[in-house]
Amino acid sequence: MELKKSAKADLENKKGIFTQIGLVLSLGIVLMAFSMNDTVKSADSLGELTAQAVEDEVIPITRAEEIKPPPPPPPPKVIEVLTIIDDNAEIDEEFEFESTEADDATIIDAVPVIETKEEEDEAASEVFQIVEDMPMFPGGELALRKWIADNVKYPVIAAENGIQGKVYVQFVVDKDGGISGARIARGVDPSLDQEALRVVNNLPKWKPGMQRGKPVRVSYTVPINFQLQ
């Protein structure tokens, strides 16, 4: 015999609705469970910090032991030997004391200092550069220039080649006023230099230079100007 149900009593028609209702309820329960665990309570304090004292590490300082040098050896002992002489012993040696005082009978050996001929020659040949009274040409400097101008003969070869200039001649005025040792201190041309030497060697005697009241040899320099007119 078949059992017949009415359409309203048949639950198969409402199966989908019941499934959706169950899923919604399950999802709601799960969401409520997660929301309850995520609640964060406010913290009253962050806790307490304990300050711990840090002890400084002490590093011991070590020093190397100083090595002392060994002490110097003690000085050798000197043993003094005393020789005892009897007061009654006779002494063979006799000492004579001479007096160092001089009297009328005392003879003193004195060696006189005699200047040799060589020393006299060296003193006589010494040439001074500057002395108390310098040597002087008779009539003075202007007379010397005039004498040179009157006695100079211009070399022909120098005149033809147009050579001119100033020649410096150095010479020595001796003790008697004569001229010696003439030489060219600064030349221009061989022909002019030779003429300058010839003129100087023919100079008349000068008044000699004086040093401490004695005539001495003095060095002197004269310029001779060669100029074409």
C-alpha cells in the first residue's frame, strides 16, 4: 500500500532553505568566536625596569721589573808600607841650597836680538795700499793729468781701427819717489796698453808716501783715457 503525502507536508521541497539557514547560523557562530578572542584590553603599565649596576672591569697594570746593573767592583786596597828609620842613622847624601838672589857679582847672559838682512829686505820690500801720507805727483793730481796728456802718443793702428777706451795702470811709488812694477790692471787693446805702460814708466819722481814718519813703498793706480777727437 503506497503512502501518500500532501505537498505541504513534504519536506523535500524546503531542503534548500534549511541548508542556507544552517550555513548562515554556522558562519555567524564562527565570526562571534573570532571577535571574542581579538579583544585587547588596555595595559595599565609597561612593567618595571630594574637598573642593574655594571661593574667596570679593572685591568691590572703590570710593569716589567727593572734590571739593575751589577755594582762596580770595589777599588783595590792600597797597602801603605811605612819604613821606620832610626834617628841615629847617618845620611850619606847632603843637599846644597843655592841662593837665587842676584848681586853685583852675578853674571847675566843676555842674547841680543839682531835683525837679519832678510828681515830688513822684507820690511823694505813691503808695499802698502793706504798710508798716513799718500804719495803725490809734483804739482798734484791736475799736474799729473796734464803731464800724461802731453806725453801720450795715440797708437796709429788703434786710431785707424777706431779703438778707444780707458786703461788702468797700477804701479809702486818707491821710498825715493821712483816708479816700479808697472802693470795693466784693466786693459782695452794691446796697442793702447803698451802706450799706457810706456807713459807711466817715464813718470818723473813723486813725493814718497810716509808711514810713522818714514818713507814706504805705496801701490798707486792711474787711469789713462784714450779718446779719438
